Amino acid sequence: MTRTTNARLAGFMFLFYIATGIASMILFGHATSGAKETAAKLASIATHAPLVRLTAVLALLAFFDAVVLAVALYALTRDTDPDLAVLALCCRVGEGVICAFSAVSTLGLLSVAAASTAVAAPDTAAAHALGALLLQQDSLGAPIAAICFAVGSTLYSYLFLRARSIPVPLAWMGVLASILLVVVLPMQLAGFIGGPVTTYIWLPMLVFEVTLGLWLLLKGVAAQPTAT
């Protein structure tokens, strides 16, 4: 594909990936109905089985979103530094693979939730324990996928900055927003940081990706200078 086509594809995938992620969070939040206790969450999940299955479909779709976006960005940055571009590609593909495993975990959670409403009292505790494990596994997978995303985003933003193929202030925004996530997310995973700050750190990245997505759709990327 041409650079223009890859730029348009990357711009669309930025926006579509964001929409997919937001829709998945909203649907799963509705499926759990804001419940905090494991038993209440499992009961709500069993009641909203179609929503949970749709969440799994969106998680699988997120895998393809991440991979297609990674390939399009690789095509736009490989001429600047092929080694870093491959490393960034691997990080974003790893992010997508974790999303695919999340779909499997979500379907497993639905099975456990359905079983917990039908088993006898002695087995209810075991079903709740397994459900709590699956819920925790899902919540731990998200930060790991986010770290892969942040590293890949840092590399791609740096390559855009080096190539001057997008506006320099926009590239700098991507570098800084990505580095912020690279620093904070491992600390969140280790338990050193929690609370609202773990949500606010995503705002600069959201602004960057929406802006970059629109820029790539409307303007594309600057041509690479001809080697002499």
C-alpha cells in the first residue's frame, strides 16, 4: 500500500480502536451493574449474558484493531529506523494478543457466572472463588496490555518526531504522553500508585491519539526525504 493509504488506514484505526475500547468498557460495566461484591457481579453477569458475549467480541475486535494499526504505523515509520519500527510493531501486536486472551477470559467468566446461579450451596463458594480469580485476571491483564501499548506508542511517536512526517508539536505530545504512561503504569501494576491519577494520566494520550487520527485521515504524512 502507498504511504497515503497507510496514513488513512492508521488514522481510521486510531479512532476506531478508541471507540471499540470505550464501547467494551461501557458494556461490561452495564453487565456488572456497578456491583462490588463478587457474588453480585457474577449474578449480574449471568443475567446480562448477551452483553458479556458482545464484550468478548469487542475484545477480539480490539486484537485486530491493534494489529492493523501496528502494521500501518510500521509502514509509515520503517524508513526512519527499521529496528525501532519492528520493536514498536511487536509491542503493539503483544497488546493485541493480550486483548484476544481477554476475550477468552470473559467467556470463561460468563460460564462461571452461569454455573454459580445453578449449583448447590456447597459449590457456590468454589464458583465465587473461581469468578473472583477470573475478574482479577482480567483487571491485571489490562495494565500489562497498556504497558505494551505505551512502549509501542513511545517508539512510534519518536520515529514520527525524527522523520518530521507529522507536525513537530503533535509528535512531541505523543512522546511525552507515552513516556508518562511508561513511567506510571508499571508503578500502578506494582501497587505504588492508585486512585483517580491512574485515570487522569490517560487524558494526554486520548487527546494525542484523537488529534493524530484526524490528522492522518485529513492530511496524511509528509513524504520521506530522498536518500542521496
